Amino acid sequence: MEKILFPLLIILPLIAFTQNKGLEDKETKIEKLLSKLSVSLESNTQIYIDDKVLGDFRDPIPSFNLQDKKTRSNNYLNIDYRIIEGLTVGTQIESYEPLPLVSYYPGYKGTDITNYYINYKNKKWNITLGHFYEQFGSGLLLRAFEQRQLGLNNAIRGGRIKYNINEYINITALYGNNRIGFEHSKANLFGFDINTNLIGVFNINKIPRLSFGFSYVGKYEDFEPPIDIYNPDNIFDDTNFPELVNSYALRLGIDFGKLFIDTEYSVKGKDALFSSAALGLPKILEGRYFDGSAILLTTGYTVKGFGLSSTFRRLENMSFFSDRELSKPGANPFGMSNINFVPALTKQQDYSLANIYIYQAQPQLYIQNFAGQSGEIGGQIDVYYSFKKGTAIGGKYGTKLTINTSYWSLLDATFDQVNNQYNSELLKFGEKLYSDFNFEIKKKWNKRLSSMLFFQNMTINKNLAINGLYMSSNKELNANVIVAESIVKFNKGKSIRIELQHMSTKEDLKNWTGAALEYVFNRNLSLYITDIYNYGNDDKDKQIHFFNIGGNFTKNKVRIEINYGRQRGGLFCVGGVCRFVPENTGISMNINMLL
Amino acid sequence: MKNLLLFTFSLISIISMSQGLLPTSDIKYMDGKITNIEKLAKKNDLVVISLWATWCAPCKNELDAINEVYIDWVEETGVKLYAVSVDDSRTINRVKPLVNGRNWGFTVLLDTNNELRRELNSPSIPLTILIKNGKIVYRHSGYTPGAEYDLYEKIKKYK
């Protein structure tokens, strides 16, 4: 709690300063200062409540549970100050007091200055010392980013130089260590990236884009050979141990206007692998190091009123962590220390029942787990179509149709678990993990009323859907989701939104239904009531309503959201990355503001 | 908790005092060319920036609604709208087909690693900002049906 005082010490002098309005020159000084300063705060507070139905509040982390703190708050304060044109300093202070919200990485404890940087920027150069975020290509080799809802922040602390040779060629070089909670990885990262648009370089006028890119990412981490305490003569042979993992990516993209194609091929250098957790404590495999690869191919075709895109991706052993220890099976439930970003390429849905069973990408290599797995292969197709105004389906205002379908399976491979070897096929699909077909139709009937209909049919490996881990078995979970929504607009910005949902499945918790009602008073204020109800649960006591009531208030630079209710437990996913959240009940308050 | 409240209160008390800086994070045109908000604001007196994503239903509703009246807005006020997609590599391939599929008539830009979104401190989208002569004069997050008319009132006010 005392650490909260630290940010206060920074802010309070400023406030004291602003209150001294006696002297005019002082006031202009303040104005000057404030015009160069940018401050923002995000605060997510939750008060957990014991629930008659779910039982008393429990934190799954035992040491946190012992502290019995039911009011928790995650806070993020950003301060950026532009010293002179082009030169900026900034910091991020994070505060998790008295403890982080339930199911966040337990290393987020207390208050700390987590990020700080100084940046110089002009037309050609962009130089940063301190923390920075970065992405090379589609992130298959490197992506440093922040996702507060999931508690992820792998910002790199070090140095980065970006140089725009001209409008068409830019290069980036970086060095540093990833953030892991309040700490930093011991592994050093080196990166280099070049992007060019060849139409500018070779003066091609016929097409809008012909792009080429190349990336290098190196990771270096010291290795101390483990000592066998039972047999000291058994010495770990560390010849050829990959302390440095060299990875490369090539990208090529072409856009003909209507048709576009983007490709990326990445190779991850040989890296150490752990033995299975099922065989006792996982150990680094001696003398067996494995490289990985990724192929990404996207094509699209668009004309006015119609858009089509398809993606194919093959991942083999593409998990890439900065800390070797965190790649150990079971050692990293919070997904910290990722260097790259390999999200599930499926569609993220808006409706709560369509978010119960979520697919997560399977890039990892496990030779000894169950029957083994070495990666995933699959793809998805998206279609966007607008029925023209004045046609039978289009009506007076036009009708919009969106279709998405995807199919993902394990890479077909054979495993020699005794000798720690495996062999994968290039383009052969192995055991099916996920398939999905969904569509959405939106129609505006008249000036006041518009409606939406959504349908989804999906099949997913049952254990992957429930626990987030693939388990080889024939058990699949099949589910159908249907959602209907209508919005009625009234005068002066008032409107009502009504939403009805249903999910049917014969597996796991079986059928659900749900409804939502939202009333908008004006653009600043809205209130909502939602409920999802697991009426199909075999256990009558678990046929629970997850009822929520809340509201949003937003004005200029402030946004406040307050909610009271019961949250469904399970995988909580944002952008194809998931964390496990237990069922809980409480009041939450999210505040967001900007200076 | 008391400290937190005090801290929050202190921040609110200085919130109304400042104009804020125009963001300088790199964003990309669909053809890969790099630009930033500061540069875009220099091209036109009156600029609307809207942060959106292919997975955000209210964002698409807002841009659909603006799209229907955008030609009139431009004619009457000379405003220019830039819709900046914050889709990351998971969904970025949907941007172009969606934009064309929906016939949007404004410029769409890309903020793939969310650096602009972070600079604007916008965990929730949509976020709409109005820039007049290089200064942010209006900011609104969220979309409710009909809010595009309020935005237009602001645009006319600063014309």
C-alpha cells in the first residue's frame, strides 16, 4: 500500500502547482507544462462476494487465498512528457493492491514502475532507450505487446533503432530483455527487421503493393548443465547446446487491387526441449534439439460490396519463450515470456454463449506427452457480402452477410518416444482439433429498427475446449449456437437492444440459454441486464443463472463501467489467447481516464 | 484503498486542464506506407479518427452508420475521417475484405501492434476523436445508436 504513495509523489507536486493561481506567469508555465504532458489511468477494481450458490469466495492461489482480501484492484498509470519536439520520456506504473484480481499472474503483486523509456523521433530516425513494444511481420517470430485484460505485457527493455531510408524502405534493429511480470527475462533478445515496398523502389505503377520483408530474431540464454545428484558421473553433454537460438522470417506480399496474396515463412532455430511431466520432473533432453517452422499464406479478393479472404497456416514447434525454464511442461500457466505471437486463427465472436468453447492454437512440440504433438495445420475462410439496396433481400437499406468457416488439426507426425525423435508430414492433416461454420445476417428494416441473426456450428477436441490442453482421444464436443438481436432507436439518442441466445450441446455442461437487455439513455449513459442460464446441466444444483446488471458512463476523457453479478468460470479469451478464470460473484468497477 | 481514492481524485482534478498531445505512433496505410496522426492532422483542418476492429460489433455499427452520411459530411464541413483498425495479426486479414464488403468510403489505416491505441489510452473501442487545427477538441469512447448525429453536431461546431 505504501508503494501507492510513490505515484502520488509524482502527481501531487503537479497538483499543488496547478492550485497556485496567484501569479499569471506561473499559470502560463503550468499550461505550457500540461500541454506537453499526457497522463492516463486505467483502474479495474473488483469486490468479491461470497455467493450462496457458488459458495464462498476462494482464490485458487493458496497464499493469496490465506490473505482473504476480497477487494482487489489492478491499476495502470501512464505518464508521457514531451521535452521538446521529437523527444519524449514516459513511464508506466502498475499497481495491484492489495492483490491482483483473481486468476492474474501472481507475480503482479504490489506497485512498481514497470515501464520507462526515452524516445527521439524525427522524419528518418526513431530511437528508443528503455521499454518498447514491437512486432515483426505478423508476429510469428517476435511480438512485444500489452494485453491488460489477460495480464500480458512482454515489453522489451533495452534499445531500439528504427530508420526510414525512404517512404518505401524501413529497417529496425533492437536489443533487450522481455518483461515477465515485474521482472525481466535473463535471456537477451536481438532483432533485425527490414520492410520494403518494391513498387516504390522499382517504380512500378501497375499495382498498389509489392512488399518484401525479412526478419532475424536471436535469443541468447546461458546454460548451466544440470548435475545428476544420484549419479555424479553422469555428466550432461552440453556440446552443441543451443544457448543462442537464431530465427529467420521471409515475407512477400502482392496486391493487384482486387486480389491480394501475403506469405510468410519463418524458421525458429534449434532449441532445447523438456521431457514430459508425466515421467517425473521434466528435464532438458540431452543432445536432442529441435528447430521449428511456420508457413502462413493469405489470399483475398475484394470488389465493392463483396470481400473474400482465406488463410492457411502450418505451425511446427513454434512456441518461442525467452526463459527456457518457462517452456517446461506445466511451468507457465499464465503464458508469460512469449517472444512470438501465434493466436488461433478462428473468428472471435461477440456473444457470450459463442465464447464458452474456444480454440487455442497448438504450436508446441511434445514428443512424450500422450501420443505426442508437433504443431497444427489448417485454415479459415471469410466472406463479406452486402445485398444491394432495392433488391428483394437488400430492402430499402441493404442487408449485410458475413460468413466464416475454419478447420484445424494436428500436424500429422510419427513419434519415437524412446529415442526422443519425431517425423512430421509437410501438408498432411492429423487428428482433427476444431471446425467451425458461422454466419451473421444484419438487416435494417426501417429508420428505427434493425436486426441481426447469428448461427454457429462447431466441433472441438473436448479437453482442449474445457481445460485448454489437447488430449488425444476420440471425444469431440459439438455445439450449435444461435443468437438473435434487435435494436430499436428512439429520439434524442435513446435506444433499446434486446438479445436472445441459445447453445445446444450433448457434452460437458450441456445446454445454455441467455438474454440481454440494454437501454441507452444517450451517448453518455447506458444500463444493461444480462443473464446466461445453464438449464441443461445434468446436476440440478448446477443449473445456475449467471445474472449481471451494470452500466456505462462515458464523457469526454472519462469512462466508467460498473457491474454487479456472477461470472461464469472457464477459459477467458481475448484475441485467441486464454486464461482460466474461476466462477465468482462480485461488483466490478472499471475506470478509464485521460489527461 | 484511501490512498487509491485520493490518487484517483487527484488525477481527476487535473484532467480538465490540458489539451493532450497528438499521438506520433506509426500507423500504416493499407498499401504499407507509414504515417501518424500528427501528420494526418496537418493535411486537413478538421479530422476525425475512429479506432475500430473487425471483431468489434459497435465499431462496425458506428462506421456503417457514418458511411451512410459521410458524403454529406464531407460536402458540408470538409471533415475527413480516418478509421484506424487495431486488428492484430489474428484478424488483420479480414480488414480489406470487410472494408470493401461494406462499401466504406473513408480511408482505413492499420495499427497492428496497438501502439496508437496505447498512446490514446483506449482499452475499449470504438474511440472517436475530433482534431481541429492540430488539437484534440472532442473525444468519445463507445458507440450507441444515433451517436453519429452527436458527433456531427460537434464537427459542425468546429467547422
